[in-house]
Amino acid sequence: MIGVFRQWLAGLPAYLWGGWGAIASLLLLLAGWEFASQWLDPLALPDPRTVLATLHGLLTEGEAWAELAITGRRALTGFALSLGVGSALGMLAGLSMTASMMARPWVTVLVGTPPIGWLVLAMLWFGASDGTPVFTVFVACFPPIFIGAMQGVRTLDGQLREMAQAFALPPLQRLFDLYLPHVLSYLFPAWITALGVSWKVVVMAELLATADGVGAALAVTRSQLDTAGTLAWIVAVVGALLAVEYLLLEPVKREVERWRTLA
Amino acid sequence: MAHIGVTAPALELAGVGHAYGARTVLSGIDLHLPAGRIHALVGPSGCGKTTLLHLVAGLLPLQDGAIRNGFARSACMFQQPRLLPWKSALDNIALGLKARGVPRAARHAQARDQARRFGLDDTALGQYPQQLSGGMQSRVALARALVLAPDLLLLDEAFSALDVGLKAELYRQLLAEQARRPMAVLMITHDLMEAVRLAHAVWVMAPEPGRIATHFRFDDAPAQRSDAQVYARTAGLLDDATVRASFGLDAPAPAAPLALAAVGGLRC
């Protein structure tokens, strides 16, 4: 574990350097925004500098950090629960043909149910507590993770499974040496998708159900017709998501999947 | 079947049969493999050889008959290397040792020893399977089986996809290992020459349903056999009416049939 962390640290500068392309493309988007804002009413679309100044103000006053921390806690709690439960149940379902076939329609039902529907249910069950956004995030993140884990197990090479049986691998070794390394290549993309979902859903849940967090702050800017403030919060949330994905998940994925790139 | 003594473990099959659904693939297989001997099962594709080996390895549940495996440790090598792509060659070789609970340092040391006998250096051992050539991968697969010091080695067409040079090398290594300590080997192959080169006994299977048609003994040491001897014996086997029928070949040419006995083969 410590080894993985050290490799993560060592690989970080080269990885960040490789991010120039992404940064350039983001700056291009910013330029497009600035261009559009020249033609539109500032109430409809303020220019990026105003928005960034607003965000800077929110951050230096400290208000933004507190709200982001609350939102992040809720999103990551729901995401982590989904990650644990969804990965485990998905892998178990993948082991059995019957379970996979039975689980498929359930997951379709879950995917088809709009998050807003879950949110209303959660508000009835959990009220204004943290439980409402966390539950909504959990339910919204569950299907992609579950399906990723199930697909991963189902696609494991039967010849390798047979080999593991012939060499009498005990259950734990089978999990860590045979199933997990293969399933991870299905799980990582699913986790990244789910992480994005978690941030979107948590803000929506907060907007409607709680008195604090980024969503609640957005409700305030909406009622004050504060477009610059709204965009500032959106930039903050997207920035936090990008940071978690590209500074944490992506480098870990590269390290774990190193065997795949060496050929 | 004779009583199995404590001192001489053996593999005994009595009346083994198997069916996939309504299709019978094996019927009435009797086979005896004593310790330290190499026996080959040859037969055409689809005669149930692989099913039989899977039954012996415990990869398939036994339906009919009895298998008594008196050997304490067995290991397998398959036609494909079947290495774990996310583990280094060294960890792949040590896989079976890890399954037995051998601590990390000890299993790596044993795996390294085995690998060195196979001409795998530290660079190769640190690499992932897909970085190795096909020949290296086969060596790793054989090392993974042999490092377990099995007293029964099961080979499932293990050498059939390899070029002649690599085949010859792996034969040498197998025989060298077998000379170092008694190890029974049950190999299945569709290559008669391979069987004749390596085995003390060749069991010829016929298809539909898979059954033992006949078997031959070669009492000399496999390592001592010359190429000429191997060719002559293969030709002798190919002249045998039962063998030809098993492989679906036409009846032998009546002109000078080679006497198998003259080149050291005994029909049992």
C-alpha cells in the first residue's frame, strides 16, 4: 500500500506535465465563454472574470470551503457506500449465471427510476438530515458500479479459472490474484462514471432537501438572481470533481493497470 | 484392481466413463500409472482425452467408475501457457506455492531456482507474460508446474503448439526433472512421435465413445532414445491396424509391415 502511494507521488510530476493538453482545451472553453458573454446580458451569462472573482471572494471569505466540505462529505459517503456494496454485490452476481440474469432487470429498474424520484422518497424517509443526499447519491451510483463488477467477473477467461482450480488456489487468493485484477479494469471506469454522478446528484439533493452545502447555496443565489454566484458555485463543484478524478482515481488506476500498458 | 501399496503410489482408473448430456464421450477406461513412469494417452481429436485428464485433475466431477489417485501432489500444464497477465513471470511460477501457503521469500527463492534451471534470468522473471516470447511463456508454465515438486504431472497437449526446437528443449527439461526425482507423468497428445519419444507406455484411444483401444510398452529410458529409434517406433505404431483404425486411417499397406517388437515396443 505504501509502495503504491510512493509510486503515485513519484509519478505525479510527469502525470501533471502530461495534463497540458487537457488544460489548453479547458482554456479554449473559457475563451468561448468569454466570447459569448460579450453578446449576452450579464444577468444571463456573466463573463468568466466576474465569475472567477466571485468564486475567489467566496473562497477567501471561507464560506465556499465549508459548503464544499459538507457537499464533498455527502457525495463521497454515498459514493463510497455504493463503491463497496455495488462492487461486492456485482462481483457475487457475476459468479452465477442465474444471479446475473435475475439482477439485470432490477438494475434496469434502478437506472430507469429518475434520481428526483429517489430524492422525494429519501426526503420522506430521512427528512432534512444527511441521510437524504447520501441515500440519493448511493442509489444513483449503484447501477453503473454493480454492472461494471458483474461484467468484469463474467468476462474472466474460463481457461484462467480452470488453471486456478487445477492449482488449488484458496478462495482469498482466487479473489486477489485472479478476479480482482481483471475486474478492476471494468470497475475503474464504472467508479469514475459513478463519481461524476455522485457530485451532480448531491447538489440536486441539497438544492431541494437541505439547508447547507453547495446545493443550498445555489438555492440562495437563484432566489437572488445572482447568475455570477451560481456559476461560481458550479465552477467550484466541477473543479472539486476534476481534482478527485484526476489527482486520485486516475493515477491509482494507472498504477494498478501497469501490467496492461507494458507489452 | 490390485491393492495399492503404501510404498508405491499409483494412479488407477477403473471403468471410468463420462457423458455430456446424452453424448457419451468416455466409456470403460481402465488405466494404471505407477510412480516415476511416463504414460502417454494418444488419440484423434475429440476422442475424450482432455475430458479424461480433467477427470484425473479433479476439474470435472466423476460420473462413472473409480479413480484412485495415490499421489500426494499433482500439477498441471495446459496447451496454452495460461499465465496471469497481471503477475510477473516470477509470481506466476510461484502461484501454486502461494496457494500452498509457502511464505513469500521462500516461494520466490524456490521459483527462482526452478526458473534458472529453465534458462530464465532475473530480467525475464521481472517481466509480465505479454512481454515474454511464446517460448518463454511455455517455460514459465512448465516451471510453474514443476516447482511444486509434483509426484504426478498432468500434461494436456502441453507441447503441441511449439516449434520443434522448443519442443526438444522442454522434453529435455522434463526428462531431466524426471531423472532427478521420481515423478509420474500422464500426458495427452495427438502426436504419436512425441508419445514414443517420452513415454514408457502409450495408451491408444479410439473415438465414439472414447475408449482405450490398445496399449504399448517401451521399457528403455526415454532420455536414451535416439531419433532413429523414435522414428522407427513411430512408423511401427503407424503400421499397427488398431492404431490406424483409431485415427481413422486406411488399412496398412500389406508390403513389408514393420515389426514393432524389433524396435523395442511390446503390445500389452
